[in-house]
Amino acid sequence: MKTKPMLTTADVRAVVDAAQKYAVDHDWKVTISVVDDGGHLLGLLRLDGAAPNTAMLSPGKAHTAALGCRESRLYEESINGGRTAYLSVAMGTMLEGGVPIVVKGQTVGAVGVSGVKSAQDAEVARAGIAALGNAID
């Protein structure tokens, strides 16, 4: 049998804390979600002032990135490019802001962020993932 790396509670906290710091430093009111490789929610933090809908969008973006093993923005770009069939896929939220967490070539989870411009959401997610340091590819 193969073995694979998995996110720990400490990893989730580190990612959320780093993403929160990045968002607060930029005065961005967002919701941050971390999911495992199956898209199951491990952690969620809605910052003060973040719109209520971000608490639904953020985990959806993370879910999409985890299951697709790629950034959620790639689905959004495909849809915008005319590949409207993706709209029928029940995968999550196909908007930019979901970023997979890849360790040794394997997707072990993802971070989803919602609340500011989509590119900024992804920026916050990447800042969170960076907290894992050398563990990620």
C-alpha cells in the first residue's frame, strides 16, 4: 500500500493563522477555509466584517481546488472561455480563490478564501499555504 502525507490540526491552524495575518495586514475582510484532500472542511475563520455569503463561498472554492487538484480559477477561466459544461459539475465553487495544498506531488487539501477581489482571495490562500514551509512542493 502507498502512504501519503496528511494535514494535521497544527497544519490547519498554521495555514489559517498565516492567511488571517496576511488578510488583516491588507485590511481585507475575508473568510478562510481549509479542507482535506476529499474537500471536507477542517477549518473555517470568518474575519470581522466579512460578508455572510463568504462563509459559503470560501469552503466551496477550497472543495473545488482539493477535488480538482488545481486552482479553482482554472475552472472559472474555462467557463469564461466557453466551456460552459463545467457549470453542470457539482464540484463546489468554480471561482478564483481556491488553491490546492500540494506535498511531494500529492494534493493533501486546499485553502479557499472569499471576500475581496478574486486574485486577492487567491493571494491570501497562498500566504496561508506558505506557512507550511518546506513541507510543500
